[in-house]
Amino acid sequence: MTLWVGVMSGTSLDGIDVAVIEAAGDGERPTDWRVVAFETESYDIAARARIATAITSGSAAAICALDFELGERIGAAVNRTLASASLRPADIEAIGSHGQTVWHEPPAGARGGSTLQLGQAAVIAERTSCAVVSDFRVRDVAAGGEGAPLTAYTDWLLFRAPESRAIQNIGGIGNVTALPAECSGATPQAYDTGPGVVLIDGAVECLTEGRSRFDLDGGMARRGAASEDALSDWLSDPFFRRPPPRSTGRERFSRDRLLEWLRRHAALSPEDTIATLTELTARTIADAYRWIEEPPTACYLCGGGARNPVLASRLERLLDPMPVRDLSALGLDADAREAVAFAFLARQHVLGYPANAPWATGARGPRLLGVRTAA
């Protein structure tokens, strides 16, 4: 059995997730595995503001400084998780660090894509005394892929089964992995569905003047009603008509674009505004399932948006009669899925297994992902 650490900081800018996994065997698919520890460290307001500014208008100096700051924060978060699990750095084979995406532009026509994640691996290695595997997305993008969703590979690795399944992440951005039944011989599929909670969270923070950062238990959406007129503004985006492979991010569903939309529909009450954005997320997820070739027998939710009962309930109605469940039904904490994925991606890098899943990203072929920084 070997121990691996995965670290994730996503598009919702909530904080740093750290997972420690134990895996048996050295084949591509582990013979057994379990989550040893999982912890989340939230960003403070100032850190979230620095990251958001870097994404929207960061100078070279600001991005450089943030790269090292995030390395320090990730290293400290890993050390705290290891200490709480009574583990030593020497116990860990490697840390898989996704880093914080500040820019992700998928390829379009003859133009290649580009992607940038911050969280300096050398700093993480220095602070933790562990080897670090980082920069997972860039090789796939260099090979003509979307660079996302990378978690599709680990979904295939861990959750394929005799029946077909959909693993639906609702983080800042939503993405789905459609796993056909193992015996069917069909190819899995994975792609971004559109905004997860990035627009909902941004609007809540704006409308409450920073008093709230998200719609707790869907309370605002529950008291409101979706506006079809305001909804159509977002649904006209060509992204929603683009077939897979596809990926997106804050670059497209940006704060500036959200603020412009809020100004155009300022007559809506705060509750109706949040209800509209909640409907947008649910509707675009459900609509994106039209590209799934083998209909799933069930949908399993993960990510922060899975904890919003109004959003989950609306998605359940839109996907009916397909059952909608929490990912915990498959034995994994829904909040831990992405951090666990990057722990496995570190394992695959060290063992030499390509992990980009060209069927998800559209890359020219399988590629070994990540760059290793020695302890």
C-alpha cells in the first residue's frame, strides 16, 4: 500500500482541499484504495480578492507573487493535514497539486489553447519535504486537447461498473463524466456543462454586498422565481450549443459579464435573480446530457453545488426519471472527489500511466500528465 496526497483549489475560490489516499498495487487501476484523510482550508477574504484580481487584471508582478503565495498556502495546508492524520512526509510517495487556475482558454479552430495554474511546486516541495507533481493540464493542451475535465480519467478509473453512470460535478464550473456499462464496449464521455455555482456565488456576494458568499441551502432561490427573459440572455451563449469535447471557465462566465447582466436585469428582486441563475445551472446541466450516447442509469452529484438542495431538486426534476444521488453512495465524500483525483493523477504520473483521457479532452492521444519536482 502506498500513500499519495491530492490538492485542489477550484474555480469557486472557496479554498484548498487536501486528500490523502492509500492505494494498493502498481497496475493502472489499483487493486484497492481508500481515503485516509480529507480537509478543507478556506481562503480568507483578502486571499480570495487577490486571486480574483489576478484572474481578471493581474500584472506580471501580481501573478508571480501569487504563484509563490499559493505555494506557501498549499504547503502549509498539506502539512496540517498530514499532522492531523499522524503521518510524516516520508510516508508520502508524492503530492499531486492542481494549483489555482488563473486562465484557461481551450483551442478554437486553428488556434491552440492555453492554460495557467498557480501554486509554485518548488515552494510546496520545500515546505513539505515531499515530491510534487504539478502542471497537469498543460501537456494535454499542448497535444491539442481541452485540458479539462481531467477528473474524467479518475472517474473512469474508480467508478466504472456493470451499469452506466453519470458523475456530475457542480463546482464553480460544472462537468459531467458519462461512464457506459463495462460490458457495453462503448467509449466514456466527459465535458464541461457550463457554469456550476460561479455565477450564483458571484451574484449572492454582489447583492448582499459581501455579507454572504453563496446561497446557503438555496434559501434565496427558494423564495424567488426564475425570469425566462433574463435566463435567455445566458442561454444565447454559443458555448451551450457546442458539442463535446469542450471546456470553459471564469474567462467566459466572468465577474464583469455577470455584473453587466445584473445591470441589465436590475428590476429583478435579489431572490428572483438567484433563482434565475440556479435555473441556468440546472437547465444547462440537464441539456448537456443530450450528447451522452449511452443513457446513464443514475446521476451522482459532487462539488459544492451538490449541497444546494434547490439546485439538486431542480436537476432531479429535469433529469426525471433518471435517479439523482450524492456521490457518497459510491463510497466517496462528494466534496473530496477532486482532491482525491489529483492524488491518483500523481500516482499515475509516478507509475508512468497516461491519464489525460483523450476521449474527454480531444487530445491527439494518451499523454503522461504533470511535471515532477523532487522533494
